[in-house]
Amino acid sequence: MIHPRNIVIAPIITEKSSGQMAATNTYSFKVSINANKIEIAKAIEQVFAVKVLGVNTIRMMGKPKRLGKYNGKRPDWKKAIVTLREGDRIADFEV
């Protein structure tokens, strides 16, 4: 089994995600591209000691980039939007 800290890579803190935190008790995370919804839910519960009600995942495609005459692409990544039980909060990420 993958260690929970290797599944949850980083929180996504934007204006839109901050609004979701307050309104619908959902948090956004950058997660391992190989992790499934069950692994993500268990990792969030272990790392932050909260109860997860639902997980939505999105595969984000890397943007094409160019440096001079060389073409390249940023890596693909996965975003998870996690819904927590009413009353549970992750205090470290709230603004």
C-alpha cells in the first residue's frame, strides 16, 4: 500500500477553492496520478483526522510549453475535490 503522504501531494488554495471551503465544506488537493478515489479518501482521513463523505477526481492535462525552438509539455496531474462531514474542518488550509 502507498503511504498516505505520497498520495496527497499538496493542497490547492485558490480563490475558487477557498469559496468552496466555506460554502460546501469541500477541499481541493493535488494527488498522485495513480491513486483512486478509495485510496484518496483513506489518505485524507489518516493525514487530517477527518471523515470523508465523497471524492471527485479530475485528470488535468499538462499545458504545452515552448522555450525558443523547443516544444515541450508540462506533466499531467490529478486533482481531487474532497467533501467532508458537516462540522469537520482542515484548519491548516483555511484562509
